[in-house]
Amino acid sequence: MSRSATKLAAAVPPTEAPPAERQGRLSADDWAQAALDLIAETGVQAVAVEPLARRLGVTKGSFYWHFPSRDALLQAALERWENVEQEALFGAVEKMPDPRERLRALFHMVAREYKSHVIYSALLKAQDHVTVNPVIERVSQRRLDYLTASFRQAGLGREDAQHRARLTYAAYVGFLQLNLQLHQTRMQQEEFDAYVEHLAQTLVPT
């Protein structure tokens, strides 16, 4: 085989999964979670095949068994973040019959999701990215709709519920942006809990 042919063969992703893959030891979800971990640590721009393969201890062939491209992996990672957050948070509080208690519980549950905040902050810095932007828009709109509906159920009129939902979400996003701009470290737990409780008392109707 000529040297050029050898290079071409090396560049083509394998069509057969490695033995570890066939045995289910590494899944597409594993790759998506590793990409999310990297986004939380370094940002969206850091998501690349080679560093993730090294991180997972596999070859690039393992990646191409699951994804055709880096953008496909990024899309899967963001969808995983979106779906897990949706199920873990909104699904957990939906069983509470009292809308006020549901809102208070949501405030405190969201406050404990530190890694999700870090990922969201990283996505805000890359929201002009063609893959990131629709996810940010979709997540933000769903959160606003949920908050508006909850405030309506708590007794506010339509317009007041919309205003309160925007104010609540602005407080959340603004807190993340403030930390980014001021390069602030995490608050002490007691201070942060007091801040979240203050938000709940201020924003949840009595």
C-alpha cells in the first residue's frame, strides 16, 4: 500500500465497534456525560474528540461508533443536560399539590444543582454557537412558562404572574452572570442558603 493510501485508510473511522464497545462498556451517554463534564470545567470550545477519548481511555474509533461528528456529540450532551434537569427538578416538585410550596421547593432544589449552574454559565458564554443557542432559548422559555403557570396557580393574575416569572428567572441568570463577571468563588453554604430563602420569601406569594 502506498504512503498516501495508508494515510487515507487511517483517516477513515472504523465501521466496527471495538470489543469493549460491543460489550456495552462505553455508551453514547458516557461520551455525552464526559462532554458535559468538560463543558463545566473548561467551556463549550473545549469539547473535542481527542481529549475526550484520552479522558475516557479509549480510541477515537469508539467515538465514531456513536457519533458522526463533534457537533453531534455536543448536541447529545446538551440534550442530556436538558432532559436530566427537566426530569430531576420539575418532575420532583410536580407532585406537590400546593403551588406555593412547590415554588419554594423548586427554589431550594435548583440552588443545590451547582454543576448544572456551571454548565448553564458556560452555555451563556457560548450562546451564539449554532448548537447552543436553540437549547438556551428552549430551556429558558420552558422555565419561564413553568414559573408563570406556577405563579398563576399561586393566585396571581396573568400579567402579574408573567412579571413575577421574569423577575424570578432574571434573579437566577443575573446571579450566575454576576459570579462570572466578578470571578466570585462559591458562597459559604450558610450564606447561600440564607440568600435562597430570602429569594423565596420575596418572590413566592403569601
